[in-house]
Amino acid sequence: YYSGTSELEYYGFSTSDSTKWENLGILFAFYFGFLVFTAVNYHFFRFTGTSSGTEQVEVLKDDEDACRSKPTSLFEQGNQVALSFNDLRYTVQIPGSDGGTQDLPLLRGCFGFFAPGTATCLMGSSGAGKTTLMDVIAGLKTGGKIEGDIWVNHQPLLVEDKHGNRVQHPSFRRYVGYVEQVDIHMGTQSVREALMFAAATRLPARTQKPHETTVTDDDREQMVLYTLELLDLEDCADQRVLALNSQQRKRCTMGVELVADPAILFLDEPTSGLDSIGALTVMESIRKVVLSGTTVVCTIHQPAETLFDYFDNLLLLKKGGYQVYFGPCPRRMVDDHQTVRTLALSYFQNLAEAPKWAGNNPADYILEFCAPTKNFHDQYAGSQIGIKLKAITEAHKYFPPGKQIPEYDTEFAVDSWCTQASIVLKRSRSDFWRSPDYNATRMIVAVGTGLFLGTMYLRLNRDSAGGCSNRISVLFAAILFLIPAMLQSMNPLFQQRDVHFRERNSKSYRDSVYFFVIYIVELPYIMISSNLLMWILYFLVDLNTAGDRVFFYWLFFVVYNLYSVALGQLVAAVSPNDKIGNEIAPGLTVLFVLVCGFLIHPSEIPNYWKWLYWISPVHYALEALVANDLHGRACGATTPLDPTGDSLLSSFDLDFSHRYRNLGIIFGYFVFLRVMTYLAIKHIQHIKR
């Protein structure tokens, strides 16, 4: 006869009514205790990261007195790149008032050209479309409709694919650099290592058209040395990126793009967030790049006059994507010396309804022409300079004809899959080694879990029904304690997502390489942590010592750990951010645990939820491990009515013959999760532009 009272007594719980209020008071005491503990920690402890980041990273370097002149350029034979665009329009769809969608124009008939050895500034009011225009030209937009023409060296950049869609020339991303507004790096790398990685993945081994060039490892190293000197990064070359100040980090971001020897360099607000000295240092570096013959296009917001003077040309937009001006960058007159740039300033002053210039910063003055209520864009379209420059753009007179678009016979600079994987794996291994918190925590959790469970269920009695029953509990707990391995495996993907998307856009390596590396770099740590947990638990609890049982126990733990990490990586790959990922992963795990057949008997699960029991990996793991340990145990039975290991298995609907079947199912889950992770990495674009 069972009653609620007898059940409470069986588990050692009090049956007194007063106990529930005592327990409630204890819970409140825990709550306030944790609050106090948190407050004390906030007051006395400051955590600044995995390391100070100030140490020098030891790297192999050649003699610092080596030649720092620019290595032979991949575009040395006059193959510099000029880019122009005409009647460029870009629209996106937004929800309409009638419940449908409507088109929202973000660019309206823009035109202009960017010539080699010049720096063009894209300016305008907030929301005018500066970054939009640059992203459209650079081919980084992931949605919307692009209309108009874009040319590179007089040849159309937009070509039709096999489906009739207009896409960019396949070689374009190979000779373009794009410096994001946000500096995205692996913080554990040194500046030199970041540049060496970019050089190793983006400097081509050979080109096919219009010439062939072989780039050796020595060439790559010379390009890195040249870039460090060009951007004044030599003093901090061996410091970790994490330790750099904001302007050093910005120059490092530029260096990662420049080391690939781009013909065109786009920069999105490179001076944003910098003080005046830092902004000037960055602009001086940009000017050096311009003088090397590179085509530079840069968005900038309300620059100081000293920074504004570094630009050659200006393209001005106002809200709505209207082009207010394209031409020489205006400049104040000095010593009555008239130039095209001072004439450009006069153009603005002579417009109808032009605000009066008070002698202030020309950049600030010109931004006044972006007022949404004025028609300065119409005045420019009908002006002499507007008509002349549009004609030059359409006739391609801004650059000598006959210069071919650089073409490559492969999509990636380093086309070998194995070489790409070797380069990316080397960096990831270094990143793991220099970030010990992640894997140290994994090892501590494995050892701590093994010791806790092992001492909790220390040397369980083999010859009692209670000892055999408790073996089910300890193996169930061991499966639950593998959940942290799944949650931890999500962190690297979230942390590296921005880096991966940047490197994907620059054609550094294949998605399949990244997919391979993010898992293979985890394998040694997975094997070590799983073996630590399983063997500590095995010997302390005194699980089944038969040879085939020990082997299966080891094999199943390893495969289940592989599955757990694969599940975590899939959740991270499909989740738009870490907050959502950290909600999905525990939710899935709790769901699988609830229906695994331990907390509720399989026969008691409602029919409409029974399908969850059959797809729960925890169900198959529990059955395999418990059956592996209990099958054949007498459990101290002296009569046919006494429980044995096999009768306990039957009471939970567990079958010893399903061991290897369940192992295959878990491995099948692992394969399925890996395939889905690859598809998610390849096809899901979490960062929209």
C-alpha cells in the first residue's frame, strides 16, 4: 500500500506541515544570500578578459632591416582599377499601409567615378545612403533591388548568371578590400599574425588574366612588412589585437585588407570613434595608400577640415538617396591661389538659396546643402559641372581605355581545400591555446562532475536492489552533466561569427573549411574532457567491469559527447545571436530529458507526446548505458521474486540488445546535426546589409 506520506518518507522528506514554510524561508535566504554575494563581487572584483593582452606574441621574423619597398604588385602592369557607375538605383521593400509591401528607394540615379590614386569621400546627412551606396558598389548587399550600370575599367561589372539575374563579375571580390566601421578581429592574434593570415589566404598563388604571377611565402612576408611600415604599425606588430588602442586597431583593420594588395579599397567611416590625433593618424595612413596607386572610397561623417583636405573628390547625398554633388572636394582658398577645389567651394556658394559661408570648416558648410526641403540636387543635375561630369562618366573618359579587368581562374586566392583548412586550423588552434578559460572550464566541469557524482554514489553495492536502482540514477545524472559541453560549444561560433562573415565576403576560404575547422579544433578537448568524466565516474561508482562493457561504456560516452557538441554548434549556427541560442539549447535539452523515460515511465507518456520519446537522444543514451551496466546482475536476489538487473531494465522498458542500435542512432544524430550545421553556415546570413 502506497500513500503520499509513505512516498515522502521513502525519499527522506519531512511530513510536517510546518516544513513547507521553513523551506520557503530557506529559499528566500538563498535568494538574498546570492544578492549579497553578487554585490560584494561587483564591488571588489573587476574582470577585464582572458588576459591583459599587453604581452608580446613570439613569432618568427626575418631580419628587420630587410627591404621594405612594396613588393611586386599583382597589378603592376598598368592594371590599376577605375570604377564608375551611372543612374544607380537601389530599392528595398517595406510593409505597406494596406498590409502588403511597397518599394522604398534608398538611392535615386546616382553617378560618379573613382580613379586610381585618388580618394573619394562619400558624405551626407544621417540616413542619406552613404554606406548603402558603398555597399551596393562593393557587392555586399544581401537584399533589395539594384538597377543601373557599374563599370570597372570601362567594362560592365554586373553580368548575367545562368538564371538571368544581374550579379557581380566573379573576380571582383578578389581585388577589392572593404574596411568595416567596426573593427572585427580575433583578439588573441598579434597584428603581424592577423596580416600574415590575410596574406596567406588572399594573396593568390597565381592569376590567369591579364598576366600570371606566382606569389611565394617570401613575397607574402615582404607584403606584410611593407603594410606594417605603410600604416606605422611596426611598434605594435607583435602585440595582441586585444591590447591595441582604437586608432591602432583601425589601422590594423586597414592592414588586413591592404595586405591582400587590393586595387580598390572601401572604408566605412574609418575615423568614427577616434579622437583628433587618432583620426589624423588614420587619414595619413589612408593618404599613403592613395599615393601607392590604390583607388580609395571612404564614407565619413562631418570631418574636421584637416581631414577633409586629404580627399580628392566628394560625392554628397541627402536623405532619400538624392545626389547633391559629385566633383572635386571643396577647399578654402589659400593665398588667393585658385584651384579646382576652391572653385568647387565657389560652386556651392553660388547656388540659389545657398546658405552664407561664415569661413568655418568647408565640410560643415557643405553638409548644410543636405537639407531635405531644398532642391540643391536638382540644381546640380542641371549645372555645368553636373552635366560635364555625367558625360565624362558615361563616355568613360576618366581613365585610359584598354585596361582589362583583373581575372582569376579560381574563386579563391588559395584554391586548395587542404591548404585553406591548414591555414585556418592553425589560427584556430592558436586562438584556443591563448584563450584557456573556455577549455579550462570544460576540464574543471568534467573533473568536478566526475568527482561529485562518484563520491555521491561511491562504490555502489552490487548485491542489493537499492544499489542497482541507484546505478540508473547515476548514469542518468552523468548524461545530464554533459549538457555544459553542448552549451560551451556554442560560444566560439558566436564569438567568431563577425570574423567569419568578413572573411567570407573577402573570399578568404570556403564555408566548408570553416565548418570543418570549428569542429576539428574541439576534438582533442572533447576527447580529454569526456575521458576525464567517464573514468573518474567509472572507478568511483564501480560500474560493470566486464571487458566488453567497459569498451562500450567508453565508446558510447565519446560518441555522445560528439553529439552534444554537434547539437550546440547547430543551435549556434541557426540562432541570430547568443541570447536566442542560449534559450533554445537548454529548452531542447529539458524537452529531451522530460520524455526520456526516466522521470515519467514510457507507458505513462500521453500518446500525443509519445513521438518525442522516440526522437529523444537522451532516451537512447539512457537505455544503452543502463542496460550495459545492469544486464546480468543478480542485485542480491535470492528468490525468483526479488528484483534483478534485467527485471529493473524491464520495468523501465530498457533492452540490453538495443545497445549498439542506440549507439548507431546517436551517431546518426551526430551526422545529421553536422550536415545541418554545414547547410546553416553556408545558407543562413545572420548579418544583413
